[in-house]
Amino acid sequence: PAANISEQNDAYLIEMAIPGYRRENVSIELDNKQLHIKGKREEGDDEAYTRREFGLGDFSRSFLIPGTANTEKIEAKFSDGILSVRIAKKDEAIPRPPRQIDIK
């Protein structure tokens, strides 16, 4: 499935378009610095198609997680066929605004 990956100030965001899949048929696993997203979709063998243009079945995608990611803070949401995975950045990787240093 198609995926969008973006970097925000405090997190990385992976969005995947997986319409037709159910939340309980999607799994996310972190293995070291690899994030694996898998989905399973049962096909109806008893249906006869005149034309079949979109595929059903299993999928698997893997993403390399950068070293600046806090792998202890990963959240996932599934809504309207879009899976969103938010991976927080480590505190030291979050950009800080400039600050004035007092001279004594």
C-alpha cells in the first residue's frame, strides 16, 4: 500500500492508505530499528467477478526508524482506511528556539 512519511518538529509520521482492512487484521511490530506493518485481508472465494481491478490479500511494509526516534513512544491510529503511526523524537533531537544568554 501507498505510504506518506513526514517529519514534524517533535515526531515522525507514517500514514498508509489501507482501505477495506479492519483494525484487528493489521499488526505493527518494532524489531530493533525496523518498523514492520502487516495486514491480512480475507478473500471471498465464493464471489464470482466479471472484472476484478483491485487486489485483496496480505501486505507487508518495513520502515527504517532513524536514531533520533524515541522507540518507547510510538502511537498508532486507524480511521477511515488510513493507518497513522506517530513516532516521537528523542528530547535532544527536538529543535529548540534560540535563547538569549546573559553576559555578566
